Amino acid sequence: MYREAVAQFDRVAEIMDLDRNVWQRLRYPQRSLVVTFPYRRDKYSDVETLFGYRVQHVLTMGPTKGGIRYAPDVNLGEVAALAMLMTWKTSIVGLPFGGAKGGVRVNPLELSFPELQRVTRRYTVEVINFIGPNKDIPAPDMGTNEQTMAWIMDTYSQEVGHTEPAVVTGKPPSLGGSVARREATGRGVVSLLPSAANHIGLNLSNARVIVQGFGNVGRYAAIAAAELGCAVVAVSDIHGGIYDPNGLEIGKVARWVDEHGFLDGYPDADPIGNAELVELPCEILIPAAVAGVIHKGNAERVQARIVAEGANGPTTMEADEILADKGVFLIPDVLANAGGVTVSYFEWVQDLQNYFWTENETVARLREIMNRAFDEVLSVSIKRNVDMRTAALIKGVHRVAEAKLARGVYP
């Protein structure tokens, strides 16, 4: 994944004729921390050692910002790649952050609630000198949630001697979390669909939408798409998907998942595999789960006119070229799923000010930032005659490179 992230950056840097010194500085993360730490299982005598990571790609723009994921296969390369993508993402939407990412190599589904708390608090202590409201602000990612952020905030606050809500975002509202944060990424993706549809001449009324993934991103993307008047014909989770060519009742699907945990067994639609799902007839495909689901092996069979990347890296570089040749309009991850970090920024600002906004204010500001960024990226795409991913990266890299050059080299 890291090689692909660097290859994408190199291609864009060459197109931009980027200053060679800045080019080399942006190819690599500024700080990479690898830690190992023990934690006790519920059986007191059982102690295991885990690997943890925190990578800060660029510190030039201000504090760094990025999620923490818990996964059994997370590694330094993956975390470094995601930190780089966060730099471009925050730059594209104009936020005062560099990119960061963190992770712990553990399967959270195999841990009890007390074990999760012990892992989280110990990881926080290991990275505590590298995070802070003006240093690096973590957020939830795969395998982590509001509760994880609450534990990190509490551990950090205990160590510094005062309550510090702004050290993390994605917290519960009772601890300074922002309204609309949970659904921000999914709703942010869908907020761009009217502009994208207008650009390619697509009528969104009853347009068929497929959402791959039904976690925080996919669930709220599906809900928002239905509210927009689209027909959400298929959704999926880790175990597979459900399909109804006439459109699913998303509210009913969401209630089923709340009650049963997964989509499996949902009675009012046909079961379908994740691999088949991305090839179904539709106007809009929203991959909102994991990386690499659209690849050279299936890209030719993707029937969507718009692909809006709710997940990070769901389309490989080879698939990018195939989709472009087919005339598919792609809204890249660094733009499409920036709603999450944008509302995280709102949360950070509110925590620093101790002044909190209403849901209407938050959603309106999110929509304004997302659509402005879309228009700017589309303008770059048209002027330079490049695809939307390249245009988004050009915009993101340009802002960071300008800042690097302006600040110079110290000493």
C-alpha cells in the first residue's frame, strides 16, 4: 500500500514539475514511531505483547491529524501510506493539518471490553509524547470508536493533570464530541453526488446506488442517498450483501443490522456476495469498506457511471486507468471521504473554544467545504485535462509544497 501511495505521489509530482527538494521531503513521513507494549488478558497471569504505530507525515501545516485502527494485519507501511493520504486529504479541503495515522496490531473482536480498555490506555501512554491538541490529534478508524477516543482522552488528561478534550476527535458528545461526526464521512460522500451528476448529465431521481460496506461510512451514505431520492439497490458488510433491483428500504435494513449485528438473514432482499456486488447494474457505486475492491480483474465489469470512494484506496491504480477508459466519473477517496476529517476539524475547533455548534450549523459548514473542494478539484481536472484523482492530488500537493517552500529549511 505504501509503494502505491508513493507511486501516486511521484506521478503527480512529475506532472507538476515539483521542486526536487520538496519532492524528496514529501515522499517520506517526517516521524514514524513503532512501539511494543504488554497488556494483561482477563486471566491475570496471561500477558501478551502488541505492536503499535503512529506516523506523522508532514508537520509543516500545523498539528497532524489521523485515525487509529485496530486490526490483526496492520503494519508500518500501511500506516505510513494512510498518513500520506491524510496529508493530501486535509490539504484538499483546506484544513490546517498535516496527515497522521496510527494502529495497533490486534483483533478487537477477540478482546473483551476490559481488555480493549487496557490495550487503548497502554498504547496511549506509549505515544503520549507525540500527541496533543497542538501536536497530533487522533480519531477513530477501523476497529476503534467513540469509546476508544474517550479512553485516550481520559488517559492523556490524567497524565497532563487537566481535562483536555481537544487531544482527540470522534469522542462522545458528552465529552466534547461534535454533533454529526458519526455520519460525517458517509454524508460527505453523498453531498458531492449532485455536483458530480450535474457534471455528467445524470438525473439523480431514482438513480440506482450500490454501497459496498455498511459500517459508519456505508450506512450513512446509504441513508443520505435514499434521502436524496436515489434507489439504493444493494448494500453489503463483511459477510456479504443484499440486493433488490427495485430499491431497499434503508431504514428497515439499518434496524435489522442494529438488532442482528449483520445483514445476513435479511428477509426482504436477495443475498449476494461482495465480489458480485460491485459488478451489478447501477448508476452510482460507493465502495465504503476496505482497500482494493475495484481492481484490474473486475474494473471492466463495473457498470456504474459514478464511483464515489467512501473507503481509503478502494480502487487500484490499474483499475483507475480502466475506469477512466470506460468514461466512469470517479470521485477519489482523498476528496470523497474528507467529510470525516472535516467534522473532526470542527470538533477540534469547538473543543479549543469551548463553544459548540448546532447540527444544522455543522452540516451546512460541512456541505460548503466539501462542495467548494469538489468545484476546485473539477476545475483543475478540466484545466489540466487529467482525471479527478490526479487533479485532487495536484491540488493537495500544491498547497503543502507551497508551505514547505515558504517556511524554508531550518537551520
